[in-house]
Amino acid sequence: MLFVWAEFIRGIPLIFVIFWLYFLLPVVFGSSMPGALTVILALAWFTSAAVMHSTLAGIESLPTGQERGGDSLGFQPVADFAYFAAAAGMA
């Protein structure tokens, strides 16, 4: 699900996102935002997809033996992911 979201965001040009936030959000919510805040939100939204792809690529590049190391030590699946896969994938 997150991969589809990230591909959708990366497929939209950044200038379109800035225009959409600047002109459409005041119509929807009834209040305007300063231009600098609009650009910051658009850049954060746009960059989050790239960061998600980089993190996912790092986690998927780990060998399966590293995941099994947590299992052999008796870690629960969430702790196994947090201590082994996520830590090594983001390094």
C-alpha cells in the first residue's frame, strides 16, 4: 500500500503539488496558507516518498540470514524487525 502511495507521489511533478497546495487547499478548508509554508509542505510530502523508497531498498537488500538471527535469539517479529532489519537497512 505504501509503495503505491509513494509511486503516486513520485509520478506527480513537484510544481503541480505546490500549485495544488497553494490554490486548492484554501478552497477546500476555507483559509489560506503563506507561500513559504505551502512550499515547505509540498517539499516534505514529495521528499517523504524518496526517503521511503531508500529505506525500503535498504531493508530489502539484507540477506535472509540476518532476519533469522533475531528468530534464533528468541525475539518477537516486531523486535526482530526493529533491532535487526530496520537498523541495518537504514545504516
